Amino acid sequence: MDIHPSDRSDADLVSRCIAGDGRAWEVLVRRYRRLDRSIALTRGLTEDEAEDAFQETWSRVHGALGTLRRAGSLTGWIASVARSQVSRVHRARRRDRRAAAAREG
């Protein structure tokens, strides 16, 4: 009998994701969604920006999951990717503000 995916360890979920198990991917995203969103929102992103950052974070995590060396470092890795996405949003905001100021002035 198979154990419910939400009862699985991160390491098991990661290997199942790498093998193409979509249900394991859903469980992994659901498990870490709150961490990802809290990083975005506590660092000043709007709800819409946080959702965009969330999508990009998980796209990057999915694309690089096979490079994760230790599933025990998954939490830190996801947090690092999320912080990187927040920084990209902040840089884009600054570029947009400079461009708007240049057009106005």
C-alpha cells in the first residue's frame, strides 16, 4: 500500500518529482508555498508581485530540482530562490521608476 504523498519526506518527494510524479510536485509546492509567499510579502512585494515571484520561483525550482545535492537543504534552497526573485522584482521596480522619471523630466 502506498503512503499518502503528504506523509513523505522531502527527499522522497524530490526523487519522485525528478521521476516525473506530478502529485509529488503538487505536495512539494503546497508544503513550501507559505514560506515562499512570506518571503515575498515581508520583503515588500504586493500580492500580485508575490504571486508572480511565486510562479517564477517554482519554475526555477522545478527546472533545477535535479541539481539539488541534498534534500535536507531544500528549505534553504527554496528560500534562496524566493529571495532572489524578490530582488529581481525590486530591481525591475527601480528600473521602471528611473525610466518614468526620465520620461517626465
